[in-house]
Amino acid sequence: MKFLLTNDDGIYAPGLQALEAFAKELGEVVVVAPDGPRSGFSHCATMYESMELKQVGGNHYACSGTPVDCVRLGLTHLELKPDWILSGVNAGANLGVDLFMSGTAGAAREAAILGVPAIAFSHYHRTGAEIDWQAAASACERFFGEFHTKLLAKGEFWNVNFPDSEFLTARQVDLVEAKPDPSPLTLEYLERDGKLQYKSHYHQRQRIDFSDVHQCLSGAITVSRIPLF
């Protein structure tokens, strides 16, 4: 099995290393990831500026563009033919309406548009809490083992969110399918020196019962089938 890996946290992010550790056990891995953080880039693609793509060791390539660019360059410029494109593991959840902003999800969506099965992996964590990346790699393996044979329609991808590590490492957590929660994020802006900075209260966001937000923040591994339209 062949995998193309990317993310929006940058090529040296620990979440990408966890994803690679899992994927290497199953087959051949090539990594094409941004050369730095690109969180919140959604489905942004570089159209009118040039980009750099540098090999940074083995089958690892750093791109100056976005997560979507990484997918496009991997499939076209590098002429890769992966069985799966995996994005993540993002250090932070991508639940509900986050899907419209997430570069992690954007990369998986682009893969699905181009006809390659894709999974976006993200990991919720409370502010200040450390992520157990080894447990995350094991959770990736568990999900893939249970879901990789399920068919996806053209343009669909799997969006997977792991709960806080206190749940993921303490016991065998539930793995549940759930629909994305359409509730808006909390909105607050702090003013300092005449400038405004968005302040997130992620754990206090609205939660519709049995939605992906409710399930993940309650301690389950949550998976959603995300259609293109």
C-alpha cells in the first residue's frame, strides 16, 4: 500500500511523525508537507505566486505553499500514485464548522476531489495539556483497520478527531460515527494596543447531542463522512 502524507502544522510537526509511524507499518510513505505552519488555510491554493519544493531527506519534501498545494504537487509534479492520502495529525480538533477553516481538512478534500481516498486526522486537547503522540499513532492504526475498506463516494473523505489524551490513553475508547455539528464557534476579541485578537473558548462551544463535537469532547474517537456538496 502506498501513502502520501501531508498536514497544516508543518513538516517537522510531531503529529505528522505520529502519522508516518503508523503508515510505515503498512507500506510505502512519501511526505509532502508545508515548510512551516499553515493552520487555518482552509482550501487555499497558490495560483499567482511561485512555490519552492525541496527534498529534505529520504521521501520527505517541504513545500512553501499550502496543504492543498502539497497534495497537488505530490500527485502531479512528483507523479505519485498513492492508495491513500493522509492529512494530520493536527494538534487541535477539527470538528463541526472547523471544517470550513481547516487546512488539515482542506488537504483531504483536495485529495478526494482528485479521486484519491483521504483521511483528515486531528487531535483535540485541552489548553496546556500534552498530547500522547504514541497513543495517537495507535489510534490512527485502529481507525484505518476498521474503516479503510468502507467505500467513499467521489469527493468524500473521512474526518477523524481523537479526544483529549486523558481519554485516549486511559482505556479503550469508543469509535463512533457522527455528523458535524453546525453550531457557530464562540466569538470574542481582545483589544490590546489598538489591535484585536480573536480569543477562542473551544471547550465551551455549543454541542448538539450526538454530533461530532459532543462525541469527541465527551471522550470518543469521532469519525464523519464529509461530502463535497
